[in-house]
Amino acid sequence: MEIDGIISALIIGTIIGVLGRLVVPGKQHVGWLMTLVVGIVAALVGTGVASVLGVADTPGVDWIELAAQIALAGVGVSLVANSSKDRPKITSGR
């Protein structure tokens, strides 16, 4: 993969991650780095799902692929937000 492919993957992953945060109701306690990671993973998995369904290589905007990516990012953000909520908080013994 060339550098422009890596940069575009980071940009698309960031956009997908932010859109995933927007579709999840309420406030999520997820950092921007984790949002980026969730977005990149959701973009890759969503593209794979669209390829399996045969809707990934259509002319123009692939709306089904984009919807799958955003939905997966929303699920990923929800899972990350809920897993961090269940962690016990470390407090000092004083």
C-alpha cells in the first residue's frame, strides 16, 4: 500500500468513526484515537461485507457500503463506550 492509500484510509476511517459516534445516542466516553481505530476497522469490515453482497463496485457512491460502514462504526463505538464504562475506577487509598 502506498502512502496516499494509507493517508486516505486514515481520513475515511476518521470520517466513518465520527459518523458512527453521531448515530449512537447519548454521550460516549471514547477518545479520538479509539474513534479513529473503530472507524478504520468499520470501514474495512463494511467494505468486506459489501464485497460479499456484491454491491461494492457500483458506479458512483456506494450507499449500501457507506451505510454498512457507519452502522458498524456505531456498533463499535457503543461496544467500546460500554466496555470502558464497566471498568472500576482506580482511586488512592487516602
